Amino acid sequence: MEKDFSEMTIAQLQAGYRSGAWRVADVVDWYLARIARLDRSGPTLNSVISINERIRDQARALDRRIAANAPVGPLFGVPVLVKDQIDVSEMPTTCGSVLFRDNWPKRDAFVVARLRAADALLLGKTTLGEMGAGDTHGSLFGSTRNVYDFERTAGGSSGGTGAAISANLAAVGLGQEGYASIRRPSTWNGIVGMRPSGGLVSRGNVYDGWPSTLGSVGPMTRTVEDSARLLDAIVGYDPADPSTAHGVGRLRGRFSDALDPNGLAGVRIGVLRTPFGTDTAPDAADFGRVEAVFERGLAALKLAGAELVDPIEIPDLVDLVARRASHPTHGADAFAHYAANLPDAPFATKQAAMESAAYKDVSTNMKRRWARADAMPAAYARYLEARDILKTNLLKTMADHGLDAIVHKAIEHEPTLIRDGVNPPYVDHKGAPHINTFLGDVPSIVVPAGLTSAGLPAGICFLGRPYDDINMVRYAFAFEQKAQGRQVPMLEETAKVDA
């Protein structure tokens, strides 16, 4: 009988390698077969956009090193899927768009180089909101399905990674978040997702990176433990991404050392109940269903030993986050910065891409986003003022109540329907809170809290002070151990029916 690697953690996979129970090549073959069975056929999740054609050779080479008792890195033999705006030398970086169909940088992003140094294996690239924004629809692949309901979106923009990791198409994955692009697809696909504080993880050779400072690459995994192991590998200073200078010296210790099942004992947690997600509708039935799961999560926090301050209010939260505005030029600047370092860039500028013949074929969602005028300097100035006020209000609220962290609903609504995202009313980001990306330098991690009465996943989000990332992982791990909120999606039954 074939070994089933479903739900295996990094530690469990590596224990099997060391004992000789299985080889890296066996694990890679299993994941590739599962991608063929569930992503390319069966439920057709449509979450993996490309495969590393050298992966089997790389797995066999690593097996030879293990057999020879040669030194190996901390992520040895771990197959990883990464969002397809992150450069991996063996594969194109398409951003899910016809505009970048032929973009093959043949280089590694900083985080990918760190993964290689740790002896991880780059299995493939995942779908995303076209050109890295919005729910996971793109002109190069269509739409990615939610693993719990195939009519619903996987979220975005890192929806491919969210669906693929939940479906056990790889051991772990990487996403990128500039709004809620890690946390929303992680929540809606029932996995753990973290956007680290800005500056801890490089966006070097990642589309839509510098000079933007709000985006961050982060882990998307089935367990907090695996997220901690990924973070230990990818955090670091990168001269090619100046924002990482802000992260130097901020962390004390390793994420994997924070995995304490008693990590919530005596910790004071503020419960933020104010609805503030994008286009949220507190009177909607699905908001209530998510609320019920959130209450179960709060009960698990108490059982884990946390002291809840319930509720708390952050002054002027809703009014301040409504002032969010993009930098007047950073979107175009980030495009040009990424293109300037490519050996054969499809387009040198965003404007050139918009004026190209291929632009007519991009998705409606992307055209709607790119057609929006860049924020005027005055609107951006109002946002910067709001950001400063909100940070002070957040920190003062935590100080006044003696809080170690804040929790809120990971996403305030259940996953939305694909048909409502690709047609009017073009629903996108429904119910997604974004204090962390609004402020830029605060960490946020989502953990599954269970399924709603409609059978859809919901989660709890831990939010902390700037660069208190290790403590957020500590609290998330302790919560996870008590809540046991992840429910494995029933995909194999669908594949059998369709076979």
C-alpha cells in the first residue's frame, strides 16, 4: 500500500528520511501524483500554475547526500510551493497574467535562495490574483477553487498557495501580502498564514516589492510549527530590498524555540469585536456564522490559560482605516524596479504593459484595478496621518489594558462565490481586516478555529506590537494545540467520483 503523506509536518517527513522509512524522491513523486489527481483533474482546484521540471533529479541528489550521512540543512527534503510572483530559477514568473506569460527570470528571489540553502525543494509555483492582487483569478489560468466548496473562491491574492497547501499538494508554501493576501486565503482554506512585520522578510526579486514597504512574504502552512520553521529560514537582511534594514536586530531568538503549548498561560489578550473588514456586513447570515466560530476560538484561548479583556475598542478604528490610500507612484515604481533587474523584461514599465496588445486579454478584475487613478498626494498624506494616529491608538489601547496581543476574526465573512468575483458585482476582499498592512510594521498570524455551520472555515487572528513576531507565533501555537481547528478538506472522495 502506498504511503500517504497527507497532513505530515516538516518534522514527520524528516524523521522518515532519517530512519529510511521513505526517500525524498518518494515524497516528491507522491505530491506530483496528487497534483495531477486533484489539481489537474478530479475537483480541478487549479492552484498550481507550473512545476519544477528538475525536481525529481534534485530529490534523488538529496537522497544520495542523506544516504552518505552528509550534512543537510534544517529544511532538508521539504517540498515547497511558492506564489508565482516570487522568482524561482527553474520556472517562469508569470504573475498569472498573459502580460508575463514568457517572463522567465532564471534567478532566485532572496527567500528562495534561503530555502535552497536550507535544502528545501522548490516543487512549483501557485496561482494568484492577476499581477499579485485581489482574489485568485487570472488571464493565464482562470480561477482557483476553494478546497471546501468548489463554487467559492480560494481568496487572494495568494489563493493558489492557500488551496494547494490545504489540499496537501506540498508540505509548505509561501505567499505575499500587501493587503490581506496571506491571511484571507489561509483562513478561507483552513490553514495557518502569517504576514511578518514589514522588513523582516525580503521582497528581493519578487514582483511588486521595493519601493513599496507594506508588502511582505510569509509562510502558509498547515501547522504553526511549520510556519515557525519556514520563518527561521527566510528572515534576514537583503541589501536589494532596503526595507529589510528596518528588521535588523529586531528579533531575539528563533521562531521554532517559541513553540510552547503553555505559551498562553497568563497572557493578556484583548478581544477586538468591532467590524472593520472590507465591505463587511454585520447583519449578514455568514457574518453571524463566522462570529459563532470566533466565540469557540475565544473559549479555546481561555482553556489555554489566556486572560481575555473582552471587549476592547481602538479609538476611531473604522474611520482611520477608511483613509487607506496607495502611494502616488509606488505601484509603477515597483513594476519598473522589478523589470529593470530582469534579463529580458516583457515590459519596462507598467504603462507600457497597459498600452500593449496583450493588455486586452487580461482579466476584467485586473483592468478594473489598474484603471483606478493613483492616489493624489493629498490623499496619501491623509493616509500617512491616519497611520500615525492609528498606531498610537493601537499601542495606547494595549498599554492601557496591559495587553500582550489582540485577537479579532481572521476574516469576517465566509468565502465568496467565484461567479460573483468574475462578474458584477465583482466581490473582492469581502470581510478582510487589514490593520497590520495599514500600519506596515505590526505582525499578524491567522490560525484555523473550525468550520461554520455551513461547513466553511473561519479563523482567529493574533495581532501584536511592531516586531513582536516571535510572541505572536508563541500564542498562535498554544491556541492551535488547544483549539485543533483545522478540518481536513474531503477531496479524495470527489476525485474518486470524477475518475
